[in-house]
Amino acid sequence: MKLTKGEYCQFNLKTRVQLLREFGNLEFERTFEQKVVRIFILYDFYVEVIYNKKKEEVEKAEPVTSLQMLHMYDLQ
């Protein structure tokens, strides 16, 4: 099974996180106060995950659409 970025976007947040756990590789993680930013590579695209430590939940799991963002995390 291989997903495209567009197919990944069709899933809800819970399923996106599940897919990252099963098939993604963690490339970057940094904590900013109550938020944890994680960058995963999933097949041939990157996904940015924002985890709220206070609420203990994932707030966002979206494909990275900008190379500038990857440069910000020193990934490209």
C-alpha cells in the first residue's frame, strides 16, 4: 500500500495519526513550551504533526506544502 499526499488528506485526524504510527518515520521533533512539533516522512512526502502536551492530543497532522518549512527544520 502506498498513499499519495492527496489520498492522505482525505482521512480524518485519527486515521492520519494511525497511518503515521504504522508507516511513517520520525525525522524531527522539537518541543516549544506546551507544543511538540514532529515531522514524519510518509512514503514520498513529509507530514507535520502538532501535539498539545497540555491537552494530551494531536491538533494537526498535515502534509508539508512548503520547502521553506523543511528548511526551517533543517530537513532540506
